[in-house]
Amino acid sequence: DPASLGTLLDRTVELLRRDAGFYALVTVVVFGVETAVYALWRTESVGMLLSAFFTPFILTAAMIRSAQALTDSPQGALETLRRTALRLLGVAIVNFFVVWLCLGFGVTLMMTGDFAEVLMGFATLATSCTLLYALVYVCVEPPSWALPFLAVTRSIELTWQNANVRRLVLPALLFTALVAAETALQQWLTAGHVRDATFLAGTPADALTAAPFAVLLTVIYFDALARESRRAT
């Protein structure tokens, strides 16, 4: 049944506690591999390329795992990871477009201080909120070559039903705060002439927050489906 925002947050915390070992293991392993690969080249372009797939791996695994719990269809960790590998590319595409290109660009514009760019950044953030459901859609819906495109369409449709857009304000604000904090830390490290400032400012925080963000978004997504189902009946 549709629930209040407080109930959704409680459900998110419950799911994170329930599978804390799985989320922690995936996060540590993925971050460790990403750090090891980055250490071989230590260039900003390589770091960005790694983030395009490593962070989405954590997101995908967490969304699939939490969706299994929410639909009472638990599966083993290996099966979850197998499904993660199959859905990773779709999530990586949507994540790049929605999270980094739209949300990230919007936050960057809002931090410039220029009034016109701040307004443009706010508009970009508002638009990107309508696409957040697409991240979960590509993990839980039937596979298709057009899945990323279907996910965007379905996300926009679902967002504007039953005032679901209000539920997406929280994850959007959390991500905005994360990007702002990472940007400020990167500038501080760069000013201190710290090597690998971009990697150090962003990669650890992205890895640590990916699973909680994914679980919260999945809980909100399934609540939106429940609202849609109730409206249909």
C-alpha cells in the first residue's frame, strides 16, 4: 500500500540493515577494484571512465537486491550479481544521462552564482527529477533492447501521477548535496596541490552512498507503483 515518506525512509533503513553484509561486500570490492585500476594510470579521464561503470554496478546490485525483498522474491547473492551483470549496461547509460549529465550539470550551474545560470540549473534539476525512476525501471522490468528509452518514458509518466514527483525531491536533494560537497572538497584539495584530488573527492563518497541511494529510490519506485495500482482500481 502507498505509504508516508517517513514510512518509506523506515523501510529503506530496514532493507539496508537486512542485507547490510551484501551491500558492504559489494561496495568494498567494487571500490577496491576501482582504486586498483585507477592507480595504474592515475589520470582524471580514467577516473571518470571507471566511475561510469563501477558506481552503476553498486547501484544495480542494490536496486535488484532491494526489489527482490520488496516483492517477496528473495534470491541468492550469486544470482543477484548475475542479474546485476546483465542489467549493468542499461543502468550505466541511464545513470550517465540522468544523474551526471542532468543532475550534475544542474548542480554545477547553480553553484556558479550567476542568476541566469542558477535559474537554468534549477530547471535542469527539476527536469532530471522526472527521470529518476528510470534507474529502477531498467533493473526490474523485462529486458529489451529499447529498455533505457522505455525507462525514460515510463519514469516521466509515473512521476506525474498521484503527486509522485514530491517523493523524488528527497533523493534529488540528497544527490545535490553530495555533488556540492564533492565539488567543494575537490576545490580544497586542488588548492592544496593534492594529487588525485578529483578521485579522492568523488570516488569514495560515490561508492559509500550508492547503495543507500539505490535502495531509497527503489522503495519510492515501488510505492509509486502501488499508488498507480490503487488508482486503477
